[in-house]
Amino acid sequence: MDIKKFVEENGFSDFPIGLGGCRISDLSFDSCDYDVFVFDEKAESAKILKFEDEFIVVHHASLGETNSEKLLQYHKLEIIHDESWELRMSLSKIHKKHISLFSDFAKNSLIESQFCCQKTKEAIQTSDVFAPCWQKCASFYLANAISSINHQPSSPSHMLDSLRKLEKNTVNEHISTVTQTVGIERATPILLERMLKSTIGFSDSVENNGHSKIIQQKHDYFVKNSMLSDCYFYLGFVNKENFVKIKNTLNREQDLFHILKIAFDVEADSNLLEQQSDLIQKSCNEILEILTSA
């Protein structure tokens, strides 16, 4: 695909531009979209565009970014347009500190995971229907943390496979906690089809930017290639990303649970939810102890 042509036709030529995500890695699938980062300093949500029969996610970015998660998305960007060399200089600074960025993002993810575990337990006590959703989020945050500690990019399409291939050590042994609490063992084509429809519905409700077309494409690729567990993980991760966007307004979003209980494939047994939360919290604490003593 001619990225430069896309940049010109969409009027982005006045800004530094970089290509990131799966398409510049060795992990890319045919179903993967193109992540284009436009450094226009706009605080806008990502836009999904179609060009030459490929999906392109346009991320509005800032050269003054300080958030470790976003800075890691810029790490290893392939520069498309940078007349002022500002992007090149910024990427050089990110490269020099990328190890500390991975560490910072990992610690933040572990803290978020613990927060979600606490929200799960509180929700169980108050009979809040969103308890199992918080538990799912805790699992995915733990997965993010382990990936980041291993200097892996946060890619929901490839994360489960990457986790499987990691060497055995005291941090990576906690991958078993993720696989035990996410629910991938339940993945079947019929269940994934149900999860897909609800995931698309949730995405359209929260994002409303055409992301659902990419979700559909990736689901179809996973199922066609018999990657059912990877598909289950991917759909759950996407739902986590959207769930945390509305976490502060859940009291006004009660109707969404009817979509989320299928999208997340939630567990109804409160005793099991509590046990899973305890397991995730234990893993988070042990990993944090390893990181602080390193």
C-alpha cells in the first residue's frame, strides 16, 4: 500500500507522520490494519479510514507526549514524513529511554490490575452486575504488564501468542494466571461468533468510529486459521479497552451489561470471581516485588 499517497490525499502532509503497529513488526497478519500516527497535536480519538482496500487507523499524536504507554507506541515508528526532523529527534529520545518506558508501563498496568481486582470484590459485595467485567480487565492488565516487562509491544492481536513463546522465569511463570482467569479454554467458533456480535455492538456504542469493521476482519482471520484462543483473547482485550473508557459512568450504563456479559463471556459464580481476583492480585504483588528489588 502507498502510505505516502494516503498521507497526501488526506491532507496530512503538513505534519510529521509515522507508521507503527503490527505492520512494521515481524508479527503482522494479513488481517492487521495500518497504524498511522499524525503528529498534529490534536486531542482527538483515532479515526478508521479505508484506502486501497486496507484499513488504516489514524492516531492523532503529540511530540510533547509524556504518557509511557503512548510513547511506546511511537517506539520504532517508521518515519513517513518529517520535513522539520522534529519527529526523528523525538524518536531518538524515546529509543534512549525505551527500557524505562517499558518498566513504567508495566508497573502502571500492575497497579491498574490490582485496582480492577478491588473493584471486582467491591462489586461482588454490592451485587453489582459489572463485577465479572472488572475481573476480566484485571486479567488483561496483568497480561499487558508481563508483555511490557519482556519489552513486547502491546498488541491484542499477537499478545497471547507472544506470551506463549516467552522464556521461563519468575515473572513469566505468572502467564499461567492470565490463561487461568481470562477464559480462553472456552473458545469455540459458536461462542466467538456470539462474542463478536456483542463486541461490535459495544465498540459502536463507545467508539463509534468504524473500529467494528477491523474487529470483524480480525475475527474472521483468527477463525479461518483455527486460532480460536487468540481470537477469544483479542475480543476480550478490545472490550477491556472500551470498558475502561466508560468506567466512571457505569452507574448510567447499566443496560450495557446485557451486551458485555456476552462480549466478555463473563463468569457468573461470585466465589470463582473472588478466587480469580485473589490469584491475579497475588501475581501482581509478586511481580511488583521482583521489579522493585531488581
